[in-house]
Amino acid sequence: MFSMRFQVLPQACLLLLTCFVAWAVGSSGTSAPAGERAADFFSRHDSGSGHTNNWAVLVCASRYWFNYRHMANALGMYRTVKRLGIPDSNIILMLADDVACNARNKFAGSVYAEAGRHLDLYGNNIEVDYRGYEVTVENFIRLLTGRVDPSMPRSKRLLTDDHSNIFVYMTGHGGNEFLKFQDQEEISAFDIADAFEQMWQKKRYNEILFMIDTCQANTMYSQIYSPNILATGSSQIEENSYSYENDNDIGVSVIDSYTHYVLKFMEGINKTSQASMQDLFDSYDPVKIYSHPGIRSDLFRRPLDKTLITDFFGGIAQAEAFPLQDIVGSSNYHENDPTPPTSQKPDTPSAPVVLSPTVVSLPRLTGETHAWDNRWKEVRKWTSIFVVGCLVSWVSFVR
């Protein structure tokens, strides 16, 4: 009888040892602060951009039927960013919109970017924000800088902040450091550079991808001097940007070569793709494009091979994890002050805000109570496991 009990004793000891190891592992696994665990969870797929939202500004600066391909360029980009997750509320589309219903369009209400006409880019699900003669240099500059009339509807505003990544795409007829707007006016490389600088000073972007398809396109980003801007164009100085193909039934060129190959590459990208901007730039082939695309990355702080395409073309939302005391502290202010501490009158100098001791101690007390509750739950859980292990061991030993 006693020999049987002593044979069971090692098994009981092994079970007790297992319980203690499980308790130790569980304690070490939960030792990291909740804030660190939350930050690690939300940043596991972070590419280092630091942005929390994506926007796209797509501009077709041409009009008239013979510029059919420029409208197809912009609509092709519109379809791509929308497919990858950027909602219409975050897309600003500037389009002359005089092609789909043009009397010379054999396929009324449709716009195609390939001779086979397999995909209608116009369809029933596009939202043109600036149409016809609203597509002007002034409106474009005001859109970027946020200097719009108070009556301007939300759909025509670029509601970005310092956590916004913006994709700016432009197409049309251009030359050395200028792009024509509807054959009536021009925007220069200096205008774009100064608009981007205003955006940076007003904290309207985190990073910008500037892409342009026009003749001598690379000269349009030569004057940019603001940080965190990655730029690329279809052709170098003294070089034209050519169309890709014609459609005999439509009677005009349907898309430009540079945009065609960019869109072709983007067809292999989905919302969770890990392809980088370097992969896109490596796909440039001057022989196929009939021009020499350019890239400017000296103002961009991240390595191109670490910058995901979806950081600009996609709509993958990211979250910011704040400590509990920051959240509670920002939602409380002195009960005798009707305005939050951060609000100031325009004509009064800024002064440090002094909160009452009760308000200051509230976040700390709340955080300590929450942490103590978590520790107490862990103690009860592992104590229960230990007691059950002891009971099982004792029963085994008695038998």
C-alpha cells in the first residue's frame, strides 16, 4: 500500500511543479504595462510612417475631346485608390468631365483606358468634386492650403492634419516647370512648392506623394523644398510624355503610357500588400514608357524599400494608443472654468494652465486602481489553479 503511494508521489510533485511554472509564465506574460501591449498590437504592421489617415487629390488639368486620355488617366487613379480602400470622402477629384457625355463619344456615358474597352472607368459610382470650369489654379491652391470660403461644402475641402498621408496626382499638358489648366492658365513648379510649404507650416500633412504625368514632368517637382515629400514624374526635361494606345472606335488616344504602366503595376496590389515604393519605381521601364521617369526622394525621411505603397494609395486605418492618464486628463478641466484649458482668447498671451489638485490626482488614482484590480485578478486565478493542483495531488497520494 505504502509502496503504491510512494510510486504516485513523483507524479504529484510533477503536477505541483507544473502549476508553479504556469504561474510564473503567466505572471511574466502580463508584466508589461497595458499601454505597451496596446501600442505593440497596433504597430505590428506599422511601416514607420506615423500616419493615421490617407487622402488623394487627383487633378485632370485638361479639357476637350482630344484630351480624352488625360481624363482616363485621372479616372484610372481614382479607381485604384478607391479599390485599395480610400473612401470617396477622402478623395478630391478635379475633372473637366466633358468626355463621357460628349457628342463624339460613340460609347455615351463611358470612359475607357484600353482599346479593348473591358473596363468602364466612368460608370455609375464616381464623385467629381470640382467639375468643368471649377478646375482652376486658384481652386487647386486653395484646396491644398485650406484657404477656402466658409460656405465651401465638405466634399470640396481637404480636411487633413499632421497625421495625414496625401497622394497628389496631376495630368495634362505641360512644359519646363509649368502645367496648363484647361488651355487658359498655368501653374508653375514654384506655385506647387509654395503650396506644399504652406501645408507643412499649417500642419496639413504627414507625408506627400506627388506624381505627375505630363511633358517634362520631372521639372514640376524641382522647386519643392518642404520635408517629407516623395515626388515622381513621367519624363525629364526636354522630353515628351507619350500616349500608350489609340482606340479606333473612339478615335483618340485613351491613356498615357506612364500612367498605364503605373496602373498595371497597381493591379497586383491589394489592401494588405507589403510591396514598397521602391518596387513601384523599379518597375519603370523607359523603353516601354517612351520617356525617362524621374524620382526625387531627398526630402523624404524614410527608405523607399521600407515605405509601403499602401501608405499613400491605400486606406488602411491606423490607431494611436494614448496612456489612460492623458485621456482622463484631457477630458477634465476646472469646474469653475466654462472653457477647456487649451482654448485661449485671440488677443491674450498664452499662460500655463494650473489644474486643481483633485483633477490632477484623478488620472493617477484611476490608473492605480485599474492596475491593482488586474493584479488581484491574476493572484486569484493562479491561487485557484494552485489549490486545485494540491487537491488532485492529495487525492492521488491517498489512493
